[in-house]
Amino acid sequence: MSAKLDRKGNRTMAAKGDNSGFARLDGLAFPQFAPGTVWLVGAGPGAPALMTLLGYHALQNADAVVYDALVNEEVLGWVRAGAKVEYAGKRGGKPSAKQRDISLRLVDLAREGKRVLRLKGGDPLIFGRGGEECQVLAGAGIPFRIVPGISAGIGGLGYAGIPATHRETNQSVLFLTGHDSSGAVPSLLDWSKLATATQVIVMFMAVRNLGQIAGKLVAGGRAAAEPVAIVSNATLPHQSVHQTSLAALASGEDLSQVPTPAIVVIGKVVSLRGSLDWYRDALKENGLG
Ligand code: SAH
């Protein structure tokens, strides 16, 4: 692609032809999606337009798409006609497809010579088991590509007006999961050390255990007044943000009305939201992003 710029930096010519909008993307020399390979694509946190161009290219070229629960089904409308679309998540209380079965399904589809797109919410390698699926593919000798996505733990905060880092506030940020494979607070984490090890903590899948976790952090020396934000349905028109404190959570605040999926942020960056909250009602009308 060679977008031409004039001396003032204004674009003068389209890459190929003078198409506008997405039609212009068709002229880009994207990497070939070869038959018999698997692409693990991050769909982003929710809003369809937060998918990457490479992800969009993959949707347009895949023969089979296997997608997860938190993927916005709007993006499935971008799959090319005739492609097979399979759901591999948990819904309506039915048991989730077993991880091993999903990985083997990807292997089977690739062995049938299909271009297989594995579509996951956020980034495929952040609490998304993408690494496990790649291990199975590697073991079976199936070539794969990873297409990163915007994680809810970063993009979701941005939509709530909360910077993950801010120069005056924090020089570190930690991602953790609030439950282990049994649903309990992860026992492999040393909560007393985590409490003061980092200025900002971003938690996935943490709402159910949040009271317990807040208690462990305060017991480990984290200030009880520390602000906390719970960002639900981030980047979507029904996004909502609940602000609270570690103290309130540790003393048993009722979170039963807080919708999920939700991302939890602990730290002073939460206070910046007071002036940076930009995703207001008028902007939510456009469901694309
Ligand atoms: N790979 C994903 C995370 C998968 S784990 C990523 O990078 O974003 C699933 C958890 O992600 C949810 O329980 C929730 O904590 C968070 N999450 C995903 N989508 C979200 C959204 N739109 N709003 C808030 N949290 C979200």
C-alpha cells in the first residue's frame, strides 16, 4: 500500500482506485489465509468496530468460524456467505463445550482443508485459553496465526474514561483473574503480596468473589479508601459503571444488581473518570463503537 501524502501531510491518493470506506480495504495486500490453517482472532471487548483490520480480513475469508460466548454476534454478519459458523461457548445454563473438544474441533476442521477462524472476545491470549488451543494445534502440526484483539482490560477501561496508566498516578498495572477453574478465589495468588505490589489492579471474572478479594487486599495493607470501578458491558451501548471502594466491598456491598460481564479496576486511576468520562448517552446510539 502506498498512500500518497502531499507536503502538508494531506492524503492525495487512495491505495488502489479511489474507493471509499471499507471497499478500499479490499485493495490491501493482507496476509493470505491459507486452507488448512487456523487463525485465532481477538474480536475486541464488545463494540464490533473495535475488531482489527486483520480480524475483519479473516472473517471475510474464513471457511469455518468457531466463536465464543462474549463475541458480539454482530460481527458474524461480516462472515462471507457460505461459511460454516459454529458456537463454542456457554449459554442459557447449558454446559460449556469442553476445552479439549473445542481444540480438537479446530484440528478436524483444518484437516478438512478449511480456513478456520477461531474467534474470541477481547484478546485471544488474555484469560481466553488461546494459548492452550495453540498448543493443541502445534502438537497436531496445524499452522496457526494469532491476531491480537483489544482486551476488555484495556479498551473496556478506556470506554469508562479510566486510563490503565497515567503518569502521575501509576507506573504499573496488573491483570488477574478473580476465579480459578473451580470458581473460587485463585489460591495460587499471594494476595498479601499483591495488595501493595502494584498501583493498579485490573480483574477479569471477579465480580462474584469481589467481597472476598477486597477483604484480602485490605488485610494485605491496601488502603481501604482505594477507589474501585466495575465496568459492565464495556464498549457496548448498555455499558454501565459502578464506582465504589475497597472498604465498601470488603464489608459486603451487595453487587447482585451489577451486570456482567464486568471488568474491575482498583486504584487511583479510577478517580480520573470524574473528568474523562466521555462515552455518554448520545455517543452510545451508534452500536458499532
Ligand atoms: N480475552 C478476553 C477476556 C476473557 S475472560 C479479553 O481480553 O478481554 C472473560 C472476562 O473478560 C469477563 O468475565 C469480564 O471480566 C471480561 N470482559 C469481557 N468482555 C467484557 C465487556 N464487554 N465488559 C466488561 N468486561 C468484559
